[in-house]
Amino acid sequence: MPAAGHLISWAGFSPGQDESAGKTGATSRHILLAAYAILKTPGTVYQDLGANYFDERNKQPVVRREIRRLEALGYRVTVESASQAS
């Protein structure tokens, strides 16, 4: 049976193909991979990891991005972890 890479290539989501500046292709690729994994393994049940899964997994880029957004609106930002505040 062909691997997930074959499906990704067939669907046109392989790296190096011209897409909309890499903005929408990654999400589509991940959805396709998830569907492939679910369909490939009998008895597999999809489990939603939640809306904040990727934010919680790698917090620093999220913090930096939000600080930049607030500073662009004219705010001065100081960030302190909740565990340090206690």
C-alpha cells in the first residue's frame, strides 16, 4: 500500500509546489494526513486535541507574536509567567 507521502504528492501538497505563499497549504496537508491515518488504521477514532493544542505545545512564539501585536497598538508590555507571580 502506498505511503502517506504518495497521497500528499497526489493531492498537490508536496513541498516545492507553487501554492499561496505557503499560507493555506500546510493546514490542508495536515488535515489530509490526519484523514489518511484515521482511514488507514481500522478502529482508529479521531480525538480533537483542542483549539489551544499548538499554542500550548510551543508557547514562546505565541508570546512573542502577541507582545508585538500589543506594542504595535501602542502598549508597553511586560510578561511574567503565572508560576513566577505566585
